[in-house]
Amino acid sequence: MSFLGADAEFERRLHRHILSEAQRLMPIPTAMLGLGTLIVYLWDYLIDPQGAEITLYVRLFSASILAICAFAVTQFKSVRELEPLVWFIPLSSAIGTLLTLYLLEDGFRWGAGGYTMSFVLVALFAVRVRPVAIVNLALLLLTVLVLLLKGVSLLILENSLFFSVAGLVVGCAVAFQLESIYRRSFRLQERLEMESRTDPLTGILNRRALCEEATRRLEESERLSLPMSVLALDLDHFKHINDRYGHPIGDDILKNFVALVQPA
């Protein structure tokens, strides 16, 4: 979701930041989701012991996929590689749950409420509102198709659709809140980082940031065997300007000088 006034470059940086946070946070929740999938099998057995003989394989397969995903998240070198998993993890869990409800005799009768969490999981993993809404709508349509194939009664159909639509709405609301929090915190983070690296008067790099940038450029020059040049500029007799005209005038001269020498 792009808010008014947000530039495209900021949106790209925000997207990378969200993916980076996902890579840091996802492994444990994904592993716990897989463990929860196995634990919920006890519910399958309680409501339909015969059907549970089949759903056991679905639960095991789903838990195995989630365990592999939890490990894979930690192995990616680039956050861009992670993006497909952000969608695959909650969707695979949702589809596994949907298939389980289909295989159990009264799965939708007793499990429609719990299935609501599938829509919320998409929001928790994917965060951004627009794609979350699109994916959840697709999941809702898939749910309707499975319900029709199952041939459930009208009452169970209405009940299941009510919980699914409620899950979709809650999922979008959760995504809206999460994206808003990420957006505000990322803006603050960038602002604090900029203030810690720049001179408040002129806006150019301060000494610490300049040393870091020079070190990075020097390493890059050595790695690529490319020449490197350094240009140093100095304002002669600047103390005389401050003493004669005052520091506010000196500040204006510094700002104008920086604006003059910066690339257009």
C-alpha cells in the first residue's frame, strides 16, 4: 500500500526493510506453525477418527514443508530471494488446513472458526495491505470452491463463509496496522540515521560518516583495481568573516558554498 506523498524510492527501501525484518523474525514462528500443525491433528482424531487416518499424512506433509521453510529462511543471502517464501509459508499452511477440513466428515462444521486464522497468518507474514488483500481474496474464492465441492449444507456454507470473510477483514486490518507501524518506525530510523551521519547546518557528511564512506570507496577501488581521487577544499580567512560579520552570516556562506560545490 502506497500512502499519499510517499515516493517510489522510499517504498522500495521500505519493502526491502520489511523483507529484512521478515528474514530475522520468520524462522521461529514458521517452525512453531509446523509444530502446531502436528498438535492440531489431535483435533482431527477427536471429531473423525476414520478421516484422521488420511489427514495425518496431510498434517505431516504440511509440517515438513514448514520445517524446510523455517530452515531455508536462514540460508538466503539476499532478502529478494526471501519474498516468495513470505507468501508460500502462510498459503501452504492455509491450503493444508483447507484440505484437512475437506477430508474430515464434519470438518467445516467444527473447524470454520479456527480456519479464520489462516487469513490472519497471511497478514502476519506478508504485512503489506494491498497484496495481503489480493491473496486473501484468492484464498476466500478457493474456500468457496472447496465448500461447493464438499457439498456442505446451506447452514454450514453460510457459517464457513461468515468466518472466512471475518478472517479476511481482520487480516487486512492487521496488515494495515503492521504496515503503518513499519512505515513510521522506518521513517524514524532513516531520519535518526541521517541526523547521526550529517552536519546539521550544511547537510553534508560529518567526520564519522565521511571516514566510513572513504574506507568503503578505498576498499572498492582496491577490489576493482580502479583509480581513486580525493579533492580537498578550504575557505581562506573564514574566521575573519565570522569575526567581522557575525556567525549567522558565516553560516549562510557555508550553506551557499556547499550548495555551489555539490553536483547539480
